[in-house]
Amino acid sequence: MALKYKSKINKIRTFALILVFAGMILMYIGLFFKQHEWLMVTLMILGTISIILSTVVYFWIGLLSTRTVSIICPSCEKPTKMLGRVDMCMHCDQPLTLDKNLEGKEFNEDYNSKKNNVEETHKM
Ligand SMILES: [Zn+2]
């Protein structure tokens, strides 16, 4: 299975952008149902909820950004931000790690969630 990893912040940004577009499309579709008021209102409400959610997600990105570590990517030499112990470069998708123990290992996003397992393995 060839999973393509993306920088986490980029992923969340893409998600927020999809929500904005989904909201606009829903509202736009709603305009075609002027004769069916309940349907138009439902679509408008769904669209509004979607756009409000995207605002919340953008706010969340802002909060996450304060917890990221800014580094210079060793591969493309551009400044990038990483979140958690392993993340990808935002520009070239180079795997990055803050943990010396994981350096040179195959990239695995599980290292973020299975912290304890990894630490125990290294103690042995
Ligand atoms: Zn890079």
C-alpha cells in the first residue's frame, strides 16, 4: 500500500477549504429550489453550517500553529512547520522527525500515536 503522507497542517487546510466550497455549492443549489421553500431553507442552513465549521477549523489551525516547531527542511532548505514528533515538509513532503531515535527509520505516522510502544522498544 503506497500511502502518500502530507504535512498535517496542509491536510487540515485542505479540509477547511473543502468545507467552504461545499457550503457555497449547497447554498447555490438551494437557489434552484425557490419553489420548494423547505428544501431551499434546508440547503441554506447546511451551507451555513459548513462555512461556520470551516471557520472553526481555520481557528483550530491558528491554535495548532502556536504549537508547531519551525525548522528549515534539510531537503529543500525552505522554512517549514512541523506538528508532533514526525511530520512532512510542507514544500517537498520530506519526512521530518524531532526524535533522534526515529532518525533514519522508515517514515511512519503511527509514531505520533504509539509514543509509549516506541519508547519501550528503545529501552530494550
Ligand atoms: Zn522540504
